[in-house]
Amino acid sequence: MAAAQGRLSDGADGMDDTEGDRNAGSTAPLPFRAAVDALRSARLRPQIEVEATRAPQRLAAFAYALEATVVDDDQDLADGRLVLLHEPDGHDAWRGAFRLVTLVRAELEPEMAADPLLPDVCWTWLTGALQARGLSCGEPSGTVTRASSHYFGGLAERPAASQIEIRASWTPREGLGGVPDTAAHLAAWCDLLAQVAGLPPAGPGDASIVTLPQRRDPQSR
């Protein structure tokens, strides 16, 4: 399995290792640094490529972000971002000192996107992934959005495309030293990504998981 640490994004914003890690440096509270270290050391299934990325600066006193892509046979099947937020003195709305925020996206077959039960199913994939890992969380909230794109004019030859998008956040329960098990939460999040991408279950224990059919015409890398 691949390690979750990966490499930092090196896009046009010029972010480097120092900039990306400033919130996880020696000035950050010990519980936050421990939570980030756990994210970096998590072991994930090889089809999921994870790397650190720029974290939002105004959502909390401390933040750390990861982005992931589900890749199978050099095809991108789904992608997402997971952000760890931390307020040392706690946050009333979170009912805790930590918060996990996520975005997950994948393309769908049009007939799958038209299923009226799809949003409810996608939400249960998230909650079920957490429960399957034995994780307790509080104050979960989120949205499931379906979008369809139709092309015209110079793009008329492209087939219509449908996409599912899951935005969610939850408060991970804190363990010893006030540190949540972020590695397990990352693994659960990757389970959600794999389901949305239509990958087969990772192991015999996951045989009961119902996955989404692989998205139509996945993009080659």
C-alpha cells in the first residue's frame, strides 16, 4: 500500500514544503501536530494517490489539507480533498477542537445520476465508511449534489456528462491527549472515494459494500 504523505503540490502558486507545513510546524499545538503526523503516516490502498496541498487559512487557527485521486489503469476515476481544522480552545459549532471537512467528486452514467435515491445512498456511504472503521463522530453535516453538463456549438460532439459531488464535515472524537484518530478517518474517507469511483471492495471483510459503477469515459492520465 502507498503511504499517505505523498508530495506537496508544486503548482503555479509556488507552494513548497515549508509553506505547506507552516501550520504543522513546531509552533502548532502538540495535539494538532500529532493528528497531522498520523495523516502523513497512514497506509492506503495503492489506487488512491494522496498528497498534501495548500490548506485554507481562515477557517480555523490551524489547518492541514490533503487531496486525493483514485487511479486505476492510468484512469482518474474520482478525486477529493480532506481538510483537518483545529481550534485549541474548542469551537462551539463543532462541539470539539477538531473538524474534518471534505469534498468528493466523480462522474456518473446519466441513468445512475437520475436515480432519485442517489443522494441518500451517497450520504450513507460516508456515514457507513466511518461506522465500518469503528469511528465515532459528532455534528455531521453536508450536501450531495448532482450536476449534468450538455455541450453545444463547437463542443456539440461531446456526450452529456453527469457528476456527483459530496461535501461534508464532521467532528472526530478525541482520544488520549486530545488527539483524534485521524489515520482511521483518512482511511474511511478513502473508502468513500473508492466507493464513489466504483472500485471493488478492498478486502474480504468489505464484500458487502455496494459500489457505484465506474464512471463513464474516465479520463486517461
